[in-house]
Amino acid sequence: MLFALDHTLSFPPVEQAEPDGLLALGGDLSTERLLTAYRKGIFPWYEGNTPLWWCPDPRFVLYPSELKVSKSMKVLLKRGAFTFTVDRDFPAVIRGCKETARPGQDGTWITDEVERAFTRLHHQGYAHSAEAWQDGVLAGGLYGIRLGRVFFGESMFSRVSNASKYAFISYVARLEAEGVSLVDCQVYTAYLESLGARMIPRAGFVRQLGELL
């Protein structure tokens, strides 16, 4: 059964999600609703003008201690191929994620409303960006939400080869140093699998959230 959200902030139990992970539709992207969702392991995607709320099983995650860095990336990191920063230009990062064309996708799930909502979360200290710069120009980056010892990754983009990977690897290393134990990658991609992400059961993911948040 697919649940329609009302004006309250409550969500149905994640175990009641559809086989593809779709749990509910509707509602808004208020700060309170978004934070309530993420704390339960639920995240929004858009289809048209309607927010869809998901909690897939299994869940795709990365443990920072399991991060895989290829030899070629180690060379780029060692020679400082990009300048790495955090929260230097969140608006430019989310805009880059919004505007980057992706193979096999028609448009982007990052609507104007999503952009405004996550920018609000950034101003409130919950959403963060990591950037890779080349010659003073933003070459790539990623953004997501940090709660407790968990970082919920949302999207990344590159305008220069390896820029987003450089930012991701650098940021995961920083997060681990700051005590973050889990990076939520949401759904499978071969790109993140190559960096060490793997599937875990939803029940285990939700249990870890309870411990780490």
C-alpha cells in the first residue's frame, strides 16, 4: 500500500514500503519533514511535481573504513590535482548537480523546490557540500546531509574528469576523521561500488541509524 502524507510529519513504518522501496507520496519539503524522514532512513525523490518518499531494501552504503582508492586516484590526490574544500559554495554545487546531464535519465529529480529546501538545510547547518576546484573554477563536487555520525549523500557532479571522485574521496576521509561511521549512498551505482559501497539489509541500516544518530 502506498501512503499519502498529510500535514503531519509522521511516516508509515519503512517495512511497509513497496518492493522497489517507494513508501509514500505527497507532503512538503519543510526542514522538519526532511529531518524526520532522514532520521528514519527515508529520502525524497521527485516525479513531476509530487514528492515521492523512499526507503529501499537492501540499502546501498559506504563505511568510510572500507573506502577504496585506485592507484590512479592516489596519484591525483598525492599531487593535489584539485583544490578540495568543504561548504565553500553550496549553491553552486547543488546547481551543478541539478544541471548536469546524466546518461539514461530524462531530466533531474532536483527541482527548484528541492534546491530551495536543501539550501535552507545548508543555512541551518544540516546540509553540506564538498568541492573540487581547478584553477579557481568549480570542477565537481557533491552534497548531502550530516546528522550525528551519518552522512546522507544526495548527488554529485563533474565538469572535469575525476573531479567528483576526488571530492568524494577527500570528503569521506575527512568525515571519518570527524567520527562519521556511515555514508548513505541510497541506491546502487557501479561508480560508488568501485569506491567501496555495498548493499546491506534495510533493517540493519535502520538499526545503525538508531545507534549513530
